[in-house]
Amino acid sequence: MVVLPTQAMEQFSLVKNSCKATTLFPGIPLIDLSKPDSKHLLVKACEEFGFCKVINHGVPTEFISKLESEAIKFFSLPLSEKEKAGPPDPFGYGNKMIGPNGDVGWVEYILLTTNPGFNYQKFESVFGVTPEKFQGAVNDYISAVKNMACSILEQLAEGLNIQPQTVFSKLLMDEQSDSVFRLNHYPPCPDLQELHGRNLIGFGEHTDPQIISVLRSNNTSGLQIALKDGSWISVPPDQNSFFINVGDSMQVLTNGRFKSVRHRVLANSSKSRVSMIYFGGPPLSEKIAPLPSLMEGEDSLYKEFTWFEYKKSAYKSRLADNRLGLFEKIAAS
């Protein structure tokens, strides 16, 4: 069993168990991307939840299993070996520390850029040989998931009657796209039974700042999303499907019509959880503002900003902060 080094539990955040949070929620929108009505169902899911599960996604099973195998191989190494690929500055291996502002979680991770020219030299000493197998698995997976994400974004544009339909997807397809990829490992936490009805936070509550996130995990529970009323629901795991998150930038582009979903991960007492997340981001210089075609005479809820400005601001914040708050327009009283 792979565990992180034992430290005082007090440094980690705890949350109380609740009925909704501990019961797997069956109402997550399930969307078959091969069906003709998928674009309308995607729009509805992004409006109501900011979240959905998709099937018939077109990502080859071999790409998923190959990358998961490589990830498990890496995370099973001794900590001293893994740390040779760290720290994440900004890319590389990280352990417990999430971001620069004091957030911690029961998690270890690899953070990578999706730039195909990324230098994997950090991983050479870890894998003992050139990390070509790991790099190849990452690149194959990212390429397939990026294509799926762009297809979803084009369906969303079509469902919103926006022209051109590439208005969102072109931001990810741009050579300067600032997208990132993350492999998370949540080791089992056998001490959970001693927490007396409370749960240990693996990754604290937050929204994703990018446009869209594409998540896949193994068959271990832990992911939770917040509903509009603020209550938390547990998402049933499904290793064969993908989960789609609306990000803060998409919320702005749609002038609040789509909501970026607040989510978190709880630690598991007995099973290891591995997740892979593609965060589709625009180029750093891209201006983010509500699309005029979606305004319909409404006022903009947000000030215009570049992705670089928002990313810089988000990096200075804590996970749970309302990052968009600084960029909202204050209504005249």
C-alpha cells in the first residue's frame, strides 16, 4: 500500500459527513456525445450543474489504460525517487502542498504543460532511463482528450446558436494555448476511522480557472460537486467515462449563463484514487469577456481581462477563494 509520509493530521482540512455528501448522487447529467441531441443536453448541464458525465467520447481505451499504468508505476516509487521530479516550478512532482498559499491536501501529483515541446528531463532520473514511454503515454492521451474537449466546445457553441462554432474551441487549438495536465494520486488513508464522522480533504474545494476541464479517474469514489444551494453531492466513480467541468473563463464568456462548478475530493480509507485532468486554457494574451452574441441587451457582469491577468490573480489566491469576485462589475445601487 502506497501512503504519504505520516504527519500530524491537524495540518489537513476536515469536513463533517453529511447525508447528501456521503450518498452517491444519481442525478449527474449523462450525455452520449454520439447522439444528435447532445448539444442541447450539454448546454442544459452547463447551465444547471456546470458539470456532466460523457460517454461515447472517442478516446481510445488503450490510451487511458497505458497512461494510468505509467502513473501508478510512478506513484508507487519511494518518495525520495519521486521528489527527483519536483518541485512543481511550475511543472513537476508535488506532494501535499497545493499552490503557493498554504493549501494542503492528502494528495501527490504531477503537473505538466500540454506543450508537445515540454522537456521531460526531470523524469529521467526517476524512471532510470529516458522517460519516452511516459512522455508518449501523456502525449497520446492529451491529444485524444483535447480533441474531445474541442468537439464538446463546438457542440456547446452550436447549442447556444453562436457563430462561428469554433469560438471556444479555437482557444484550445491555438498553438499558444495555455493548457495544463495534471495526474493526481490520493493514497488510502487508513487513519480515517479515527476522525469520528469527519472526512479528510484530499483536494480542497475550488473552481477551475480555465475554460473547460476534462476529468477521468479510476473506480474509486471521492469526487464531490457543490449544487446551487451550496450542498455537496458525491459523484459516482466511472473509470470508462469522462467528467466535464465548466471553468471560470467559460462562465465569463457566457456572461454567467454557464456556472463554473465548485468541487473537491475526499480521501478514501482503503482504496487508492488516481485521476487525470486536462485543463483547457486560452493563450496568455487572450482577452476574456462575455461574447456579444450572448448578451441579448444585458449588461456585462464582468470586466474584461486577459487570461494572463486572471491566471496571475488566481495563483495568488487560496483554493476556496471566489477568484472571479475581483473581476465582477459591481451593480450601481
